[in-house]
Amino acid sequence: MAQIEGVAALTRQLKELGDPKAQAATLRAAVRTPMRAVMAKAKANIASFSPGQTDIHRTYKGRMVGAGFAARSIRVKIQLSRDKEAAFAFLGVAQEAFYAVQFFELGTAHIAKQPWLVPAFESSQDAMVQGIATEMRKRIERIAKQRGGK
């Protein structure tokens, strides 16, 4: 696994910004940007075996949905820690498409396991780490430039 080089310097620079909103936005963006690439890989992975045997199916809520519903339901959610010094990304599907993880990713007694989410993470791990560092540097430089220009 790759590691971010210069983490201490990036963290120090981020804290020197002083503006909590800018710090929070920088952390969110630093995590969100590389996760979008992982989300794209996950969508491509699930599309390789979905929509399955039927074009339209009914969800557990009774709603009729078209082919590719699971792929369209993949989302990234970003959260900040309470102290606003760390950001977390959650990648998954909407609740109504739970079967994409429960049945396809993990498998059942009747459905063979077809992993699509874990391979997307594993193949993107190094790129994610470097993407976080790149996005943080870019955001910090932009904020510093804006403050220096005033």
C-alpha cells in the first residue's frame, strides 16, 4: 500500500489556513475526488454481470425499476470527524439496492459470489492514497494564493 508523502507538512499547512470552513472543504474534497474513480470502477464491475435475467424487476419496496438499478444506486458519502480533522468516505448502494452487496458481492446459498465492490477498492488503493495527497496540495495552494492576493 502506498503512503502519502509529506503528511505532516500537509496537515500543518492545512491547520495554518485558520479558516475551519476551508479546512473542512479541503478535507472533504481530498477524500471525495479519488473516491469518484473508485465509484466508476465499481459501476463498471457491477455492470459486467448486472442487469441479470430480467430487464425490469420489483424492489422490496414494491417499486418497479429498470435494468442497471444497482449500478445507478452506487453512491459516495463523505463525513468529517467530530473534531473536523479527519474525513471519511463511504461507498455503497442505496438501501433499496441492498441486494447488490448482500447477494452479488457476498453470495448466497443459491447465488454464486460475484465480487464487484472489493475489487474496485483493491485495484484503486494506491491511486486513492496519491489522489488524496494531490487534491490536498492543490486545495491548500489555491487557498494560500487567494489569501496572498488579498
